[in-house]
Amino acid sequence: MFINKTSDGLNNVCGKNIATLRNNLKLSQRELADRMQLVGIDIDKNAVQRIECGKRFVTDIEIVAFAKIFSVDYKDILEKAQNLGSSNNK
């Protein structure tokens, strides 16, 4: 049976990177949620917290919006996340 989780039980592979990128900009989770609202994504502080700790799935639309806010390519968010989990995939 297919399970929609990472090998360590997370619902996404990019949450840790989103947290790192947010912290690099010295933004609170609320400030990040506010910026997401400004680009048209209806998300609140609690959703950001759940994404960062891996308890919430992240849509492709949200990944593109995060990339825009952090001024990175959307692939970078996922590729870095894959590198974080690459030790589990070897």
C-alpha cells in the first residue's frame, strides 16, 4: 500500500527548508502568513507552523508562492529538501 508520507513520517519534504528560509529573513510565522496572503494564498500562522513541522501537506501553488516570497526558484525549495532526506534514500 502506498503511504503519502516521508520515511520519517512527515507530510512534506520542504517544511524544514521553509522554516530555514523564513528564519534567514528574520520573519515570524505570522509575518510569513501575511506575505502569503498578499500574494493570494489564504494561509494563517498555524498553517505555516504545521507546514514547517511536517504535519501539513503543501500544494504546488503554495510552493510557488513561498519561492516568490523568498526570492528563490521553486525547485530550490524541493531540491534542498531532497538533500536533507537523501541519507534515507541511499
